[in-house]
Amino acid sequence: MLRAMAERYRCTGCGNLTRFDVVATRRTRAFHHYSVGGDLVVEEETVLEETVEAVECRWCGASGDRIEAVDAGSGTPAG
């Protein structure tokens, strides 16, 4: 399955870098392969567009401006 590069987040409230609830809307193109028995396997999926609507820290419940995007490699603020 092909996917867009996921954004990494950091909670400025508690320092969490690993656990977030993310609400997103995606538009995808997918190849659906049905078996003779009717079972579906999605063999390829490409994210064409994705909009992140909300991110909430799983540890402390912070959201909004308390969640920042960080560089995926270093964990430091992006940009």
C-alpha cells in the first residue's frame, strides 16, 4: 500500500512524541481485488489528498496549539 508521508507530532504540554488521536479526511485511489468467494483485499492504495482536522495527545488530552509538527528524524519543531 502506498501512503503519503505521515506527519510527526509533539505535545508541548507533556512532551509526548508517540501517542496521538488524529482525525483526518482522505481521498484515495485503491485497487480492490475480490476473491472468487467474495473476500476483498485492497492490494494498492494511494493517498491523493489528506486533511488533518484535529490532533489530540493520548497522554494528557492536549489539542490545538499545544500540538506541534516536528521533524520526523530529530523530534525538533519543523520549519
